[in-house]
Amino acid sequence: MPKNYTKKNGTYRGKKQFKPDPEKFLYNVDTLWYTFDALNYDAVMQQGLLDKLQTGKMLAEEGTYMDYVQVDLERYEYPVTFEIQASGQAPVYAFSVRNHDMAFYFARRRRDDGTYPIKVQINQFKLWEMGMHDAYQESLYVLAELGFECEATKPNRIDLCVHSDQWDWRFSDFKVFSWPMNFKRDNQPDFVRLDPHTDGFGTVYFGDRSRCQLRIYNKSKEIKDKRKDYFIDLYERRGMDVDRVWNVEFEVHRDYMRDFSNMATGETRVFDSMDYLLRYDGLSMLWTHLVTRFVHDSAFWRVLQQGDPDKFVQCKNYLFRLRDIDTEKRREVAQIRGRLQMLVLNEELPPDADVLIESLKRFVVMCGDYEEETEKDFPADLRRKRKRYMDLQMLKFLLSEKRKTTDDMNVLHTMQAEREALKITRAREVRYLGEEKELMDKNKIKTPARQGKPKRVREIR
């Protein structure tokens, strides 16, 4: 029994027993790719979308300008914006548009070989924020607004994962791990950063990425290395140890899924359709199949094998975009502070100058010169960045529309006045606290020496 188990399970010979806590298993879909077919595909492309994609791709290749496609969705006040990229996915998909949450790949024309003309990618953050079902539905709304009538959709790739702090994986744990062997029985796991002294490792891979691959890796380390701090808050809310979280993740491709059959109903190629995969128990059925093909002899793995459709259906509201952006701001403070110091490092400033304000003044002037040389506009670029997020707050008209600008120097003077006022207020608070402490010390009642200790009372026996 690993020491990571946290749910009480009685006692044995006077010792407390523990078992895996199901509340500390965080299931979700981490990546989703699917393809989309529309009978009216060629007609929609010929109505202007093809020309716009061709022109936008050419501009992106030249690096002069990023053109975009906008669609109106009821969920957001402002249209959702996708930038037209310089490349697609050869050889089928010639064009692509994307923002921070989704990407759409388009073929030049609809094919007759069964290959669907549109490929869709939903990014990790969107899946953790909305859940797979709602995120998938929102991507369909985007295509519908472009004019495409959905004929069918097929999964292309899906990553199912569970984050948990209930098992601290070690190399020796795989002595009791079984996995599907090939005919030659040479498909052994690949370990990365294996440490023979501690029995530890970074990641282990089973299988290949073309069909089905199992990855088990130290999620806590990845969060620190890639600075995905938004996961820390999520783990803390669920009472998990943020330093001991591991991820068990299956990457499954269509070549692996499309030939599955439901023995109970006689249905064939059940996972070759997004409709079946996204039905109430679809993801749970796929997950159960995977964790019974790959097996670890432990109570931890038996929790993974328990069939429960809700563990993938109820996966939403885990992460929040604005909270992630706020975290990134805090990370950047030290670097921005250092950059501002460089602007006035060799400058002779007046003795009473506010160094921070002076450095900001230098930055405003330099930024103005840069924008004049490059023909860029700070407010316009900021609005463009906001539009690349499919977020309720970011796509409000208040943030997305052009507003009356303010004079830069007036803003700096206002900031300087506010900083001076804040300094005065803090000085008064410090002085007040000092006077209050001094008054308390003067009025402090000292205990006479003879009363310093309580009298001992003789015990009557």
C-alpha cells in the first residue's frame, strides 16, 4: 500500500489502513481532433471563403499582415476571431485559421475518397474550461456560422487522462504492469530520465503515437517546467498534493478506434463517429477498454477501471482563462521590472525624481518611436489579442471595440500623483502606529516584584 493513499480504510493489527480516494482522481479529455463533412462544402467555399483564405495565407506567408475570419456566436457579445495562418496540413488541408482555443483546417475542395474536407482541433485549455461536450458543440456553431451544413463528424485523435496524487510511480512498479504485446513481443516501454539510484523516472511510453499510446509522467514536474500554474489552483481546490501529481494519459487515434464493435448491441465501428463517442457513456466505454488492456496490479488501477460515465461528462469549469492570465501577469513582474530599470540605468535623474515613473516615461517615448517606425498601434494590437480568446469577458464590446484614447503623459502624471499620495498615506499609518505603540508603552501597568508570580497553594490530602 503506497503512502500516497489518503482515504481511511480501518485498522489492521492496530495500524491505520488507507485506500485510494476517488475524489482525488481528476478525469478529462486533454486533446481533441475531429474531421467534419459538409455536402455544401464546395458551394460555401466558392461564395467567398476560398478567396479570403487564399489571400490571408499569402499575406501571412509574406509576414506583412495577419488577416482574419470572424463569426458571431450567441454566447459572446463580440464576434469570435480566427487568424488565417501561413500553412495548413499537407497534403489534404491547404488552409488553416486559429485562435488561442480552436483551429480549423480546410481543403481546397470536397473529396470523393471518404476524407472529410475540414479538420478541427480544440486546445487543452478550452477542454478543461468547458468540457469536451460543450467545446465540441461550440466548434460546430463556428462551422455553422460559416455556412457549412454538418453531414457527419469522425474523431481523429482524442487524449483521455486522469491526474492523481494517489500513486507515486517508480520504475519497479512496472514489474506488475501488463500491456498488449505485439507478435514479436518486442514492444517494450520507453523510459525517459530514468534514475537507477532513486528508482524514479520522468515519463514512460507504451505503444506508438500512430494508433494508441499510454503515457505516465510526473505532472507536477511538467507544471513547474512549463509554468502551467493554473493547474496548481485546481489541485488545491480538490485537496490534492500539488507536488505529487502524476498523469495517466492515453492518446488514441482513429486507426485504433474505428474498428470497435459493441458486442451487446451488435453495432460495428462504434467509435468511428463523434455522435457515438459523445453519447452519455461513450467516453467511459473507451476509457474502460483502455484501462483493461493496460493493467497495473494495484488498488489505484482498480479505481481507474471502475465504469462511471459521469467522470468524463461532468468535466468542466476546471480552469478559468482570466485566472490564468492573472497568473501570467504575476510571473512577468520581475522581468518587466528589470527591463524598466535598464531604461534609466545610465541616466542622470533629478534627486527628487520618482525612478519608476521616469523609466515609464522613457518607455512611452521609445514605444511611440517604435510604433511610428513600424506603423503599429498599441490599442489596436491589444484589441486584436483579446479577440483571439473565446472568453465571455474578453469578447465584451467594452474591451473589444475601439475607445477614446488618453494622453500618455497625463496618465503618467496621474500615476505619479497617486504614488505620492500613497507614500504619504503609508507614512501617516506608520507614524500613527508608532505613536500608538509609544502611548501604550507609557500606560503599561507593571506588575510589582512581589506580585510577579502567583502564590502556591498547598494541596490538602
